[in-house]
Amino acid sequence: MIKEPINLEIHKEQHLKSSDFITDVVIGMSDGLTVPFALAAGLSTAVSNNSIIITAGIAEIVAGCIAMGLGGYLAGKTEQEHYQSELQREHGEVESVPEREMEEVKEIFAAYGISESGQNMLAKELATDKAKWVNFMMKFELGLEKPNVNRARNSALTIGIAYFIGGLLPLSAYFFTNTPEEGLIVSAVFTTICLFIFGYFKSKVTSQPALKGALKVTMIGLIAAAAAFGIAKLMS
């Protein structure tokens, strides 16, 4: 009797490894889709020429790209500086008060249900390599992961480009319409569709319910745009 070979499926875990990139895209794209739209919508009630709206919209998109990109860069640099500061502090504590640091290691293992003998053994093994000891404390005591050295630059570029693309989408309606009123209607429909598509794919990438995520992003974007539009209309 010939036995059929057992088909063993290899379990492959799929985790999102580019969360920083996704976060930056969401920040840039969501603002890009709402702020320029609100500005153009507000101007649509105050001017009679699409060229004025286009000029103001492009100026806002460029300024927004720079401002958002700079914000992303500063946030990335702050994250790196904070990590380095805490890293130096941990190195100093390992050198000056190793007994206290050993006790903190044991407390971490105790929280995972490791026995006291196991805690002592693991803490002693970890203490033989100070670099790994410090990295362990950074991750499990402080909850800090070493940031990418290119994080600030990548964040600035990603947010800036995402804002630029997002801003051009609602503004593009004014390029092929004749009046601001027509442009506003087309831009509102186009922006709603873009928000829905953006929310859908964002949710898919982050393994969230796609339809729910799409509706959530669309509603948040429209509420933000409506608030900005209302303020712009009152100001005009």
C-alpha cells in the first residue's frame, strides 16, 4: 500500500513592515485632499475666474508641501535625538548601577511569567554582553525601537510628495471647467471619490476592514473640508 505524501503547508506570517511609510502617506495625502479643496471651494464663492483659484491653489500646494515636509523632517530628527539620548542614559546606568539594571531585567521577565531561577539565569546571560543588554532595556523597558537613520529625510519626501499629489486631485477640476461654480461641483465629487479610494486601499494595506475604513476616511475628510470651506466662506 503506497501512502500519499503528506502536504505540509508552511506557515508564513505576514506583517506590515513599512508602517512609517504608510503613516507618512496617510498624513500627506489626507491633508492634500482636504486643505486645497477647502481653499478652492472657499474662493469659488468669492471670485469669478478659475485662473485665480488655480494660481492660489498651486501656491498653497507648494507651500503645504514645504511645510508638511519640514514637519515630517523635524519629527524624524526629534525621534532620532530622543533615541540617542535615552541610549546614552542606558549605557551610563549599566556602567554605574548594574545591580539595579539587573533587577529591572528580572522584573521584565517576571511580567512574562518566567520563574525566579529563570529570571536570574536570563539576566546573568544578558549581562555578559553590555551592548545587547542596553538594546534589551531600550526595547522592553522604554519601548523604543532604533529609528532608521534616513527616517527624517524619507518622511519629509513622502509627506511632501503625498501632499502634492493629493492637492492636485481636487484642484484639477478647475483646469477643465469654465466657472468656479462648475469647478466646485466637479471638485467635490472628485475629492469624495478620491477619499473613498484612498481610504479603501489604506485599510487593505493595514489589514483593516476595507469598506469601513474607506467610509471612515471619506467622512473625516469631508467633515474637515466642510469646516475649512465654512471658515473660508465666512472670511470672504
